[in-house]
Amino acid sequence: MLEDIRVYIMRRWADNRNQIIKYPREVLPRIRIKVEKQADASGKWVSTYASRDKYEVTSIHGGKEKFVVDLKNHECSCRKFQLSGIPCAHAMTCIRKMCFNVDNFVANCYKKATYSECYQHVVYPVNGPNLWEKTQFDDVLPSIYRKSIGRPKLKRNKAADENPTRGGVSHEGQNQKCSYYFARGHNKRTCSKKRKVAATSSANKVAGSTRRASRIISSTISSTVSSTISSQASKQSQAAAKKTTASRPKKKSSANDVSSQQSQATSKKAKLTPSNNNSGNQLKDAAKHNNLRVLVLPSPSKHVSIS
């Protein structure tokens, strides 16, 4: 890269040095175009000579605008002449009135002599590495590249006097467009409304989970209680059937069948729809008989429906 830059500078300086020799005028071409524009604009002004190269310039339209021009010191009260080094429109009216040469009032940095002095130095050519003198020392090689540990850093290190950048503004802050939020560093992470929404969503999740747990517990309890009630009813029916068979003769088998059918029907009714008045007592008795613990859950309805 450095070699290409050196060759480019050597070629450019040689071209500029040769071109400026052939240029016929004193002022450079681009500055000449600006001078001509100011000469065209000088037709709107009228100059009045005072003394000692000082002039008063007024508008041809008779306005209140007036400027003082000093050609000896290259100054104008509009200050364009001093800042740019090129005569302004007010100074051009005075120069054209006195028939002076405009090139004498242009700054020296825009002239041919200064340009040729800038490019008078020569960038000399250099031999290639095949003709370089070899020494006893080792060649200078670049240092070994070692990849640093961790994630590469993308942001630059800021100075102590620089203000830290503000984080991304949340949608609530953008909609409100409140200067207080922006001044306090209102962003997505510290948005109060976002926190409220997150809290309500988490509360809803907890409530839903508790409801599901209560439903599961109630279903398990109801299934266990119904199974115990059905087993007790079946045992009672079997005991009653045994007593009837023992007391009565074998010929009357139809009565035993009827009693067994009635007991089965009563057990099924107890399974499906227990009485509203004695449901709680039955549950407690079944729990005591089987050594179970009954969890009483708060529910809006007073009656317990067993599925």
C-alpha cells in the first residue's frame, strides 16, 4: 500500500509541475471563474471615490445598503474580501472604475508562482527489493496475530467527557413523547407499564395453576370416596344376600335375585347421585373407615358433586 501511494504521489507531482509551466495566466483557473462571477455581480453597485484608495459603494436601486472598500489594504466592510482573498462585488466595482488589474488584488496563494513552489520538490524513484543491500540481521516480520479470548468487542471505548448513549426507548415512551421520560432514561427495560403487565400476567398464571391443582385434587378425592362407598355398598349387599340365603330355603331363589338386584341398584345410585343431606357425612365416614385425609377446598357452591 505504501509503495502504491509513493508511486501515485511521484506521478501526480510530475504532471502538475509540467502543466503549470504551460499555463499562460497569473491566477489559477478555478479562482479565475470565481473572480468572473464577482465581476458580473458588480454591475448592481456604484462606487464613489473618497481618498487614499478608499471608496463608498452603494446600490443602484437606491437602498440603504452601503459599504466601505479599501483597495490598498484589500478590505471591505462586508468582510468577504478578507475571508476569501478574492475581491468581492463591492471591490470589483472600485477596481473596474479605476481600471486596475484584478490579478494584483487576488491573494498570493491563488497564483501560479505559489503553485509551482508547492510542486518544485521531486519524489525520486526507488529500486526494487531485488537490488536492496543485504545485511547480517534477520528480516523484520510482522508480529504473530493472537485471537483474544471471549466475544469480540464492537463498541469503542468512550472518553471521560463523553455522555453515555441512551438505551432503546419503549413503545410507551415513544407514544407519550414526554421529555421527562427521555431525560430520566426511559427505556424498555425500565418501563413501569411493562412491569405492571408482566406482574398481572404472572398473577394470572399462578391463579390458573392453583385452579388446576384444586380441580385435580377434588377429582382424586371424589374418585377415592366414590370407590369406597361403592365397595361398602357391595359388601353390605353381599352380607344381606348371605343372610337371606341362610335363613330361607333354596327353592325361593327369585327373592334372592330381587334383593341382589335392589342392592346393586342402590349401590349404583349411591355412586352416581348421593343424597344432598347426607353426602358430607358419607364422605367423612368413608375417610375415617379408610384412614384418609380429606382436604376441604373453598368453592363457590356448598354441595359437592362427585363425578
